[in-house]
Amino acid sequence: MISVIILGAGNVANHLFKAFKKSDQATVKQWYNRSLNTIKQFSNQTEITDNLAQIKDADLYILAVSDDAVKELSAKLPFANRLVVHTSGSVNIHDIDKKHRRGVLYPLQTFSKNSDMDFTNVPICIEAIESEDYHLLKKIAVSLGSPTKKVNSDQRQVLHLAAVFVNNFTNQLYRLGHEISESEAADFDLLKPLILETAKKIEHLSPYMAQTGPAKRNDKTTLKKHLKLLEDKPHHKTVYELLTKSIQLTHGGKKL
Ligand SMILES: NC(=O)c1ccc[n+]([C@@H]2O[C@H](COP(=O)([O-])OP(=O)(O)OC[C@H]3O[C@@H](n4cnc5c(N)ncnc54)[C@H](OP(=O)(O)O)[C@@H]3O)[C@@H](O)[C@H]2O)c1
């Protein structure tokens, strides 16, 4: 059994902990968080601590902490020459203190503590300096049920940037759509099949081929009507104009 210690107790750490519980290859030996209160409820399932000096010996240490904390926390760990990885899309592998064997387990998904996650839908991007560490990380990721991919720091950085476009920005557009529909008490739920179909379509069509709508068709009257409806919502209007321009640039239509 591979022994793992998780550091951090946010969205990713919680989902990793649950997923490790189902693994027959790896087990969480200890869970560290700087505030013990957050993980107290798990004290009957694994050993918990908020004291770095009490961290045990293990095969793998996963820093599932804020990006900005990786460097500092890895330097503070009171041991050396053990395998320490982070879970970030944008932090360089070399930001982990060089006294450790270093690696990355980047789960390319969106995690929220209170939303279930099936790890068969979580591709894990793996990076390691030493090839034996890479193989251990791959074994662990596979034991969680995840597909895996060897990805270097430059590739991971652009995947993370693309993920911000396809996930965070898309979700913000849902939010703006929600506000717009609410302004006339129209039912946002009616848009949910459209949201799901938009995502489903790119399983078999490229995003370029899947595009539809007034910006792509350059339906000027409809575009003008939409802008008029957004006159009292300057922020929504700015986003509408920006994305319309972007679609027209991609599809070679006339500019707004
Ligand atoms: N959420 C996602 O969808 C997602 C997806 C893929 C990768 N990631 C990556 O996974 C990592 C964790 O993300 P998350 O969403 O789980 O974050 P999160 O929910 O905000 O949790 C952050 C954790 O980091 C701890 N922390 C913050 N600063 C610290 C410090 N200076 N020293 C020690 N611990 C510190 C926090 O401790 P407290 O509990 O005490 O505040 C908390 O447990 C990040 O690198 C992120 O880029 C996130």
C-alpha cells in the first residue's frame, strides 16, 4: 500500500481524501491543515494534525494548497529527499523546494467541496523530475480511477489557461445569463438543456464547427436589439460586444 499525506483542506484536498478512501493501492496516512478545525470531522478516519513538526514518514506528500502557498509550505516541511507534489495548473514544478523529490499531480477538473466527483472524469496531468517518481504518481492516479497524461510545466500552464476560458469564463457567462433572465422573471431553468447540449456537442464537433447564433450569422437587426436591451446593464453590454467581436473575428464576419 502506498502511503500518502495530504496537506491542505480545501476543494481538491477533500475530493482527493474521498477518492483515496476507495483506492486499494494507496491510503491517506495523515492529513495536515494549518487550521485543525476544518479537518476535525475526519479524525476518526485518518490521523490529523496542524503541526508540521508532527508530519510522518510517507511515500508521497500532496500539497493541495493555494498556488501562492506551495513554495513557502514546501520549504517549511521538516524533511528532505521525499516525494512532494502540488496539484496546481500554473505553479512550476521547480517552485517546490529543491530539498525534495519533486512532482505534480494536476487534476484537470473543477472541484467544489459540496459537489460530488467521479475520478474517472478527472484526467490527471503528471510531471516528475525522476522517472521512478513519475511511475509512482501514475500508479496512484490510476488507482483513483483517473485517466493520466504526462505533461510538462509549459504544457500544464497553457492547459490551465485554456481551462480558465472553458470553465471559469463559461461559468461567469452562465451567471450573467442568469442575471439577464431574472431581470424579466424569465425561468433560467429553461436554458439548462441548452447549456448541456452546448457542452455535449463538442464531444463530436470542434468548437469552431459548433458555433451558431447572431454574431456568427451577422444578423445585424438582432445584434442591435440585444444591445438595446442591455442599455441599462453596461457591464453585460461590454461582455456582449467583446464576445461578439471575438466570434466575428473567428468566423470572418463583419465587426459589430
Ligand atoms: N478547485 C479546483 O477546481 C482546482 C482544480 C485543479 C487544481 N486546483 C489546484 O489545487 C490547489 C488547491 O485548490 P483548492 O480549490 O482546493 O483551494 P481552496 O479550496 O482555496 O483551499 C486552499 C487550501 O490551502 C490552504 N492554505 C492557503 N494558504 C496556505 C498557507 N500559506 N499555508 C498552508 N496552507 C495554506 C488553506 O488552508 P485553510 O483551510 O486553513 O484556509 C486551504 O486548506 C491549488 O493549487 C489549485 O490551483 C484546484
